[in-house]
Amino acid sequence: MALLVLLSTFSLTIEKHFCGDSLVDVSYFGNTQGCAEEPGEDDCDTPEVIEKKNCCKDEIEQIKGQEDLQAVTKKITIEKQQFIVAFIHTYNNLFIDLKKQIVLHKNYCPPNLVSDIQVLHEVFII
């Protein structure tokens, strides 16, 4: 759920630099670099440079994410918050493995009887 909220609020800007009809540079995180043939600021007065400026162009595509998220925590009262915390705590405890209990008499072997004492003394449980 958190990943869905993160991706829906994520904005992306893609900058493309074209020289003529060919794509020269694409940038996702910064500014695009211009053509190597582009004139510097010093050469702005010559007529050749003025014509070359029109052939290069930048395109910027902007994908906007969702900006208006509802504040869910304002709608949840303290009683509901306590219930949610208790529910999550008990739900997580359902899946905790219980420790194996140690049975001390599991491997106990009684001693061999020579004679049956109950028959010998004639004492029977009724």
C-alpha cells in the first residue's frame, strides 16, 4: 500500500534536446546538454549563428503525480487508533511459533519388576 502511495505521488520530468530532426540528448534528472556545434555567447552577432539558433529545440515532458492526498489520520479517532494497534498486535501474535515444551518423562524407562506388589499384598484399587 505504501508503495502505491509513493508511486502515485511521484513526479517525473523528461527533457529532450533536438538538433534539427535528430535527438541529441535526453535527461531525466537534470538539464540537457546542448549540441557541440551550438554557438557560445560570444558569437551571437554573426548571421550564421542567428540561423543556427532556430534549428535546435528543447522539449520538456512533465508527468505530474497526485498532489492532494487526504489526511487519513485526522479522520481516525483515538479509540480507532487503539483498536487498530491492538488488532495488528494480536494478528501478528497468531503466527508466532510456540517453543517446544520439554517433556522430562518422555524417555523414562521404569525398572523391571521382579514380582507384582499389588498381588503380593492383595491390595487392589476399586
